[in-house]
Amino acid sequence: AEESFYTFLGQALCLFVEETNYKSSLSPFGIKMVDRVSGRPLHIDISDLPMKKGITTNRNKFILGPSGSGKSFFTNHMVRQYYEQGAHVLLVDTGNSYLGLSQLIHNRTHGEDGIYFTYTNENPIAFNPFYVEDGVFDIEKKESIKTLILTLWKRDDEAPKRSEEVALSNAVSAYIERITRDKSVTPCFNTFYEFVRDDYRRQLEQKNVREKDFD
């Protein structure tokens, strides 16, 4: 109302050339919406059609609104319709806004889809970098494990020494050889710690490695 003003009919009609009501997209892919004024159903493509027309170069979206304006409600609506049209959906949910939708899809697909990972103080997030489905550890995988352990080991302002990097890289390689050869060893941080504490320590002692180089 604050942005409205009274004018003559002729001048007002001149502005209608650039104004129109919401229209449905011709694209077969889209989401079902409703005209807020008339309640007329609409089919709108805000992903593929703008790219085909050259309006945008990607499918990125930015949803802006105050608290309670319906951002999560709209995202739930959009994600469900994208999923039903065959899209692969991955959500990072910080407030359980999409837990209900995930449970709905999970129940309808009998557990095949709608997988929701969350954590509590009693059940924190955990991962196992030593576990791979095919059992193949390439150079990139070994380096990523070594980098992960160094990150957990050292502080941000503490750079690892070259001797520590070499010793840790050798420990990771030796441990991977162990779990590849001995299937009774469960690949995980616990068995890696036990391997470094016992087996790898003996290897370092046999090679006369100084304790200050690798503790």
C-alpha cells in the first residue's frame, strides 16, 4: 500500500506493457505452484528452461526471506517434486527441516531412498577412512589418509616435520599391507593405533629411528 499511487487509466495502462501475471512454463520439467492472486495452478521451470534460453548459465538458487516466510516449506516442496521427476537430491540439513520429507520418501521406497544421517551426543558422527568397498588403496587414498591423520595430530600453527611425514606415510602403507594380507584385522582407527603402538614401534626400533623424530 505504501508503494501504491492513484493515476489516470491511460497512464496506468501504459505500464501494463511490461507487467503480466504468472505464467506456466512450456518445459516438461518443473515444479507445481499456485498463483497467489487467483489460486490458478502453475507449472514453473526455474532450472532447465532459463539455461536453455540463455538467461542463466547454471541451476543455482538463492532463497531469501525473513523467519517464518516459508523458505524451508518451499524448499521441501521443490525438493520433493525434483525427486519425483528423477533428480538426485543431496541436502545438508542444519535444523531438521527436511527430516519429515526424508522419512516420507524412506517409507514409500521401503528404505531405498530418503536416507537421513544425523547425530546426537550419544551417537556422534563417525567415519572410517580405512574402509573401502573394493579393498583397493591407490596412492591418492593413502595420501588422503596420511593427510587426515596429520590434520588430527597437529595443531593449525604446528607444521609437521619431514621425518614425521615420512614415518607416518610408512606406517599407513605398512598398515594397509597388513589389513590387505590379514582379513581378520578390521580396518579402523583402533586397529591402526594398535598396529602403530606394537608392530610399527618394533620396526622403528629395529631401524634405530630416534624417538624424538617420531613419538
